[in-house]
Amino acid sequence: MNKHFYLLILGLLLNFNFSIAQTLSVSNNDLGQPAVYTFTYTTSQAIGTGTNTPNVFFLGLPSGYPSISQIVSGGANLNPYVTFKVNGVTYPCNTSFGSVGGAWASGIQLSTSGGTSGVAIPAGAQIQIIVSGLIKNPSTIGTYNFSWRTAQGSGAAIQNFSAPITFTSTLSTGETRKAAKKISLYPNPSQDFIKLSGLSTKEKFEIYNVEGRNVLSGNISQNEVINIEKLNNGGYILKLSNGKTFKFIKK
């Protein structure tokens, strides 16, 4: 075979990889409960600042999903709820990134349009969007197909992505009892304090910011509160001495 044929095959393989390069993961499969949704996808062309494709993430919730729990006006106000990464590098959702977008009842939009500096994203870059505190799992079992896209300023799709999420209800009696004793964190998001329900003993806790730095530690028992008023707005991870971890939003 000549080199032109090899180049043709290579091009087809690369295009195939771009077309399937998307995944979606959910932090828990509890029906009707809030969860962290992580969208990972690869762009087949340059997008973002300096291109005609400023919309780097345009999501519509599947039919049957509850409405977005927090309406957010403007992409710059998504920062407490959305972590945006390009090839592993995190970019804050602020006015330097872009001011267009936000979250409404049935979708989320993140765009570089209107940013004072913005982000230029090359073809072949891996994008990761981590959504916390906005999406709640459906209350009915079944398979739900998520669709999102990169898009022009008009909203016209440039590249489409999709991934299914399946929710089942197959707990045995023993598993149901165990789930009933599960430790949970609330309220989330919160402005001033968080509590843990389901604790049977006093536990040591540590809180880390998104950069992995310990910002608060102490001990917590059932019905006690952890004061988070002095923490900066954003996402955090609470780790207990029993190994359990929880994500929460300080707003």
C-alpha cells in the first residue's frame, strides 16, 4: 500500500476517535438525589476565543429529568457550580473567560463570548465539565440519553456529543437497610453551615478546596454543624476519618 492510502486510513481513524471521544459519569445513582455530573469530550477543531465557535458546552437535559435546581444568569456566575478543564488545566468561569451562558430550567451553557481574555482551545483538546449543585437525578428508573454540543454564537451545532445514563432499583432488603443508614451532607449548596446526618459516632473531618489544600478540620457528631462562613465561594470536598467523602458547594 502507498503512503497516500496510509494517510487516508490514519485520517479516518482520527475522525472516528473524535466522533466517539465522549464520556459521562455520575457521582451516585440514587434516584431523586443531587449528584455531580462529569462530561468529558474531545473537540475535533479549534473552539473558543478567536474562532466562530465560542460555545464550548451547550447542554440540554434529557426528557424526564427534574429542572435545574439553581438558575444562574451569565456564564461568569457558573463558577461555584461548574469546573471547566482543558487538557487537565482548570479555567475559572469568570468574566475573563466569558460572560455568556448560565443555567436555566432545562440546560447549561458555557461560552467564551464576551470574555476579556477568554480561552483558545486547539483541535484535539480534551475538555472536562464538572457540574455540581445543579443537576438532580431523575426519580424514575430507566435510561436517559444526555446530549451536548460545541456551537457557534447563534447556537448552531459544530460538534455533537451524547452519552446514556441508566438508573435501576435493584436493592435487596439488606442493601435497602444499609442505604437507610447512609451518611449524607446537607444543605448543599450552603452559605453558612453544613451538617451530616446518619453519624453513629463522632468523626474527625477534613475539608479540601479544589486545589487539594486543607482549609478546615475538626470533629463532628450527629446534629452538630460545621461553620463554613469564612470559606471562599466554590466547590469543596469533605473527608471523614471513616473514609467517606462528600462534595459540597459554598455559595
